[in-house]
Amino acid sequence: MKELEGLQQRLVEMLLAFQRFTDDHGLTFFLVGGSALGAYRHQGFIPWDDDVDVAMMRSDFEKMEKLMASEGNRIGEFIYSPVEDHIIPEAPIGYLYDTKHIQKGYENTAKIDIHPIDGVPENGFLRKIQMISSLVYYLSEYRNPVKNKGAKIRGISKVILKLTPNFMFDFYMRVTKKIMTSWSDRDSKHICSLFGVAGYRQGIMPRNYLMPLKETPFAGETFLIPGDIHPYLKRLYGDYEKLPPEDERYPRHDIYRMYQERSEH
């Protein structure tokens, strides 16, 4: 899809800028989700993909947010949107936005999704506590029903919102963040992207699927991906070698249209 080239080129520029920032501060990020799948299967973007997903272990992620704040939440011409002070209310992850086209709204410009990865307890009851804490944290931050987690979770979130007084939400955020991040991202046998699209249960996987990370080509550059990429992708996608039907191979957002002029020159 030629019309996607401009957007994808810009996303690579954003990745490189973020890589320079993390390298300068001794931090590490890696490609995850569809971006990791693209790196494995296509050595770059999935041809119809229009965004990038990266992750950082929670300890590095928190350091990154503090460093970003100290630098005005900017990396050159890119703007960072902190978890608890989002430009656009979305999931409790970090976002790096392009400044191109922001006069038409941040939803109309390129962005990188930056997912924190947390340690997960081995005990089943404690996993439920972590899952519920992450749900309440999400609700307390955005005060909107949870998206993309199924009808049951969305229904529960509506009830919690209806019954909770507004003055309690800030308190809930502090408490639930402390609970859900209690398990070490370095020492836990299992990890999870608590706010990833896969959801809590499917997102839990052995830490050694990720670590040690390995370098891989991506769109002519080199980035890190999970070290044991095959079980990682299988956990998320099942038969990850199989391409989706042709009628599902299209961009999910319209922002690529904003970058068409770049690919036409």
C-alpha cells in the first residue's frame, strides 16, 4: 500500500528518536505485538499496519516518564503523553506523538504506543487481585467504561463508576497502582502487559519469552524484540505464520492519509 509509506517512514523516524533518548539514559525498549510480528514475518511493518507498539519493563518505564517530565515531555519535534496526564484519554500506557498535523487533532497524527510490562504473581488469588487493581486503576484515571476487554468487564466497570464518588478516584489510583505494580519485573517468573489488547489472562507469559531480548532488522533499521519470539507470538496470535484474509488487510486508522504527500514525492 503505497499510501502508507509516508506514515511508516515517519514512525521509523520516531522510533529512532526514542531509541536515542533511551540509549542516552541507559533504558531499554523493544517491539511488541503487531510490530514484533511484523519484524519477524516481514522484517518491518506488517504491510497494512499504521502504528507501532513498543514496551518497556515497568522499572525502566517509570524512569522514562520522570526523565520525559524533566525535559518538558518532548523529544525534538515529538511530544510525550504521560500515563496520568494524557493528551487524549486512552489506555494507561505512554504515547509519543508526532507534531505533524496536530492542528487537526492528536488523533490525526502518528504515534507510538509504549506499554509498561509488569511482573505477575504465581498465586491464582493474587493474580485476580492484580487484574482487579488494574481495572480499578483504569477506571479511576479515565472515569469511562473499560474498552476492548469483553462485555462482562465493561459491565462491571459501569457498575463501579456508578457507585464510586468522584472524590475517591484519586485515592483509588494511588492504591491500585501500588498493588498492581507490586511484583518485580526482574524477579517474577511471569510478566504481563496489564493494559495490552490481548487482555490480562492471555497477556500473561513466562518472562523468558522476552528476556534476553535480541536485535532484529525492522524497516532498514535495527531494534530489539522478545528473545524467544516463537512462543511469544504463538501466545498472542496462535498461528502467527498465517496471513489474515485479504479483506482484513487494511489500515485500522485514517491517519495514514495525512502522510500521503510524503510518499508521493
